[in-house]
Amino acid sequence: MGAVVALDALLHERRVWRGQPASLPAGRQPTGYPALDAVLPAHGWPEAAMTEVLPAADGCGELRLVWPTLARLTQAGGRVVLVAPPYVPFAPAWQAAGVVLRQVQVVQAATPRDALWAAEQCLRSGSCAAVLGWPAQADDRALRRVQLAAETGQALAFAFRPPAAACNPSPAALRIAIDARPAQLRVLKCRGGNAPAQPLPFAPA
Amino acid sequence: MRWICILLPHLALDGVLRSRADPAAPLVLVGGPAQRRVLLAANPAARARGLRAGQPLAAAQAISRDFVAIDHDPAEAAGWHRFLGAWAYGFSSQVSLQYPGALLVEIGASLSLLGPWPRLEARLRRELTALGFRHRIVAAPQPAAARVLANAHDGLALPGVEAMRRALAQMPVERAGLPREVATACARMGLVRLGQVLALPRESIARRFPAEVLRHLDAVTGDRVPALESYAPPDRFDARIEFGFEVTATPALAFPLKRLTADLAAFLAGRDGGVQRFVLQLEHAGAAATEVPVGLLSTERDAAMLLEMARVRLERVPALAPVQALRLVAHELPAFVPAHRELFDERPQQTLPWPQLRERLRARLGDAAVHGLRSRADHRPERAWQPEDEAGRTPPAAASPRPGWLLARPLPLREAVAAILAGPERIESGWWDGGDVRRDYYRVATAAGPQAWAWRPAGEDGPLMLHGWFA
């Protein structure tokens, strides 16, 4: 650690936690949900980092949560890669959500190990704006690799994991659980600030 | 300085050496009839042991037994000659392989792009050394003069005709490319330098010597330049490396594979093309060769990338039988279009462009592993999307909402239904193409919370089939 690090940069990267909340610049990766942006310390997704989404069950809103972001990224010309999605991404619905399908690539992987490798390659390459993965049984080490790859490639990484994973610690910069009933979002962890105590309503449209 | 001659004094030996893992080991090329095998060439390590070209093999074995003797194959040497012609074709459109063991390359037109000459010469030497061929380079205004001067010089560059004539005049007669008996006759007449021969009256040369002597001298001085046969690059690449032993492990194939892919890249750069599909053939003793096809989505010619793709595919070949030779065949050599790059990259850390990343993923995960997403104008959910990159017209959005997740095939809905939110929506289509569908779709809220897209056959009252999630 011989490098000189500016204090401002450290604070803005949310690596150093300050007791007094300071006014931080507006996030460059808004989630598309103003209520969620308001409670997150970065006012959006943590940049160049992994976000863990823990839906209570398949289909309880994980796509609704990321669609506005994917639509914004693909419309800006960024590439979005889905690594081993659990179901077929149904193109008409993604299109209706505003996602530019031309910028979406799907990678099929036979084994969880291949899926993690593919996700890491995509993140590290720097040619993807966001990479979405569904690691079922990923250990801390694998997730840390993904997190580091996201930092290297300056990309958004979304890991969708089963709700049971909430008990284990994770290197993700942001962890959001989606409850189905009542439909709400719970921020479990956010780097650079206290997780809000109150859940956010997240009712389907 | 319009022509260069690249003389390859050890073409056959270098061609053999470059396919061997240890080029520094003593090695000789032998030829001649079976009763009297003669050494044709020896590498430096073999010469250090006292082996010389021209020795009978028996005499060489009496001197040292610690060397490898390889049969000289003129066809193989000719193959290397053609390969280097393909390489030189990258520098000039006029390449001639007419003189054995030498390349004649017209560079007058290429100098403004690749020059000045010292830089081009350094590049030629660097690439030839990387390919593993020893060489001598001479640049001169006339091709035949360059060829003759390369017999005695290396690195000579003659800008004008006067300098060329002076240099030619200093050439010894026995190295001037004249027939041996003519050179001997000149020496007996006291003609030592080529300048003395050139100073003779034409009539006396014509009277004393065969007609080709005068033709050769005219070509060398540039008085009458014969047409050269131009090299035309072939439309396929086929290279093969034979091992002296059997290879059983994939890592041992890495070195020959690197050679082959580097040769392929040099060949492609020469004809300004790319490759989209090539085949690696692993030849076994007494069995059919294993073929490993390597397919790329776009044309490529980067040596490092070709090697990586080939290596990853090779690693996926199960249970390798002992391999005796490795062969690389490429038939489809389409035009190469370099990737479009922005002058000011928005993402400076963009280390690996998407096409290369896609090839890397496909190489490890399979050819069909990476695909795009496209929506189609079809009411049937199974046919309303396609795993390919979007092209053409995008259909208008459906009137009613569609789920983000679709199940690959419908399953019975096991979750308890709390409420029906929308439906039925009748989807009835496809009687003309065999994929007949008659279904009533409902958007239902399950008791657990998620909303499902489920159907039952039209007009019936059976159990619901789950077909998607409104995630």
C-alpha cells in the first residue's frame, strides 16, 4: 500500500465508513426506482461491483428490479450478458421493458463451474456493461472472484441467489432480498452506509 | 533499389529444424542412394562435432554417433519455399520463386508504405528469424543482380544502377551464378572478377560460350531483363508436423500447435485474408485421424487468438490416442475485415473486445453456447423468440403483458392459485406448420406471491400448465 490515495476518492468509493453521513455525489447507475435510490448510499447500484439479489422464489420480481437498469444500459449501447439463466428470457417481454435485444447475449453453461468462469471472463473483459448470473452454490471464494472481476472490468455484476444464502456473509457491495408476500425489498447490506431498517414496498405493476 | 533477393542458404535444414522441439540438438540431413548415403547439411551443433556436408553417412557415424539423421525430402523443402513465398506476398504483390532457395521480391512500390529501407529490412529480418529461417538479404535495381550479389553479400543495398555495376564488377566469377564449366573456363583464362568478363566483347563471349551465358550476363546487368514467374498464393492452407515419437498428452502438442497456428497467421497476413474454419488432424498409427474442427464466428487472423482457440478445442478432445503427426488444414479463407475501432475509446479499460471474448466462451462452452436474443412476430410463445442476433424488423409489442421468464416446456402448475388476475387470452395458431396450439392463457397469482403465466387447452377445464413467470 505504498500508493497515495486521496481521501475524497476513498470516501466516494464507500470503502471507508464515516459515522456522520456526508453528502455524496449522485450515483451514476440509478436503479430506476427513486425510492430505492433514495435509501442506497450510492443513490443507485454500486459502480463496478457485484450486487446480490436474493428473491424469495423464482419470479417474484427479480427481473422487474433490474429491467430499468438493463434498458438504460442497452439503450446507451452497452452490452448485457446473461450467464446460464434459469429460464428462457422471453424476448417480447424484455423488449416491452425497453431492453434493446441486439445488445443482449445469452451464454449457456453446462456446469456451475463453467457458468462462474464465463461470468468472470465477461466481467473481466471490460466489453460488457452488465453481467447477470445465477450461481446456485457459489462459495465465498467464487463470489470474491466475481467481485474482483467486476472491479477490473468496470461492469455491473448481478448475482441472483436463493434466499437461504442471506445467512452467509458475502463480498457483494450490495445485497437486496426480495420478499414475495408482502411484496417488498429489504436491503441487507450496502457498502458505504447503514442498511435501511425499513423494507421498501415493491408491488408488481 | 527495386528488387530484393532473400537468399535462404539453409532452407531444407531450417525447415526440418523448426518443427523440432530442440533445434540445438545435433541434426543432419542425408540424401543419395541407399548404398551411399551422404550428408547434405548439418546444423551448428552437428558441425561442432566435426560433421560436414558431403561426408558419407558411414564416415559421419565413425566420427560421432550422437546425432539425428533425417532424410532430405525435396518436396518438403519446396513446400517451405512456397510458404515463405506466401509470407513475402504480404510485403509485395510481385514475388518470384523462380530461383531455387531464394525469394525475389519487388519492393520499389512498397517502400513508401513500409519503408524507409532500413526499417523494412529490420522487419524482414525479424520476421524471418521468428519463423526460424536463416537468410541473406540484398537490395538492387535488377532482380538477377540481387540474386547474384546475395551469393557474396548480406545487407547490401544498392540505390542506383552505377553502384550495382560496380558491385557486380567486384564479384568473383565462380560465385556469379554461371554454369560450373563456364566459371572454370574463365578462371583458366585468368578472368577472376565478373567485371573482367563483362568487359569482354560480346562477340567473343557468344563464340566461346553457350548462349545462356550471354543471357545471364544481360539479365544481371539489366540490359535485357527476362520476365519473372510471379508467385500466386494458393487458396488453401495445409501444414503438417510429424513427430519422431508418439505424443500421448495434450500439453506436449502445445509447441507444434503454436508453430502451425503461427504459420497460418503468417500465411493469412500474406494474402490479406482471414480464416473462419479450420481443422486440426491428429494422426495416429494404424487408425483414422482424429479431426478437431475449429469454427469461428467471424474471420480472424491473429496468431495468439488462433492458438488459444485451437488449444482450448484440443483440450476438450477426450482420451487422446498416441499422436504421430499434427496437421492443420484450412479451406475457407474469406476476406478479413479488421474490427472497427473508435479513435477515442469510451471505455479505456476495454481490454478484450466482444468478438474475441465470444470466441473464447464458445471455445470452452461449445459452439452453440453463446447466442443473442430476438423476438419474432408469432403468437405462439415457443416461437415468439429466437436464440440469434437480432436482424431485420422487430415485431410490435404484444397487446397484453408477457412474462419475463418462459419455461422451456410447460409444466403442471403445482402452486396453489390465489387469484386469476387476467385471462383467458386465447392463443390459437400454427395449424399450417404442424405446431398447432390452442390454449387459453391466464395470469394467475400464486399463493406464495409470484405471478405465473399458465394455460389450459382451449375450451377445457383441466389443470393449469405453468409456462412462465412474471418476474
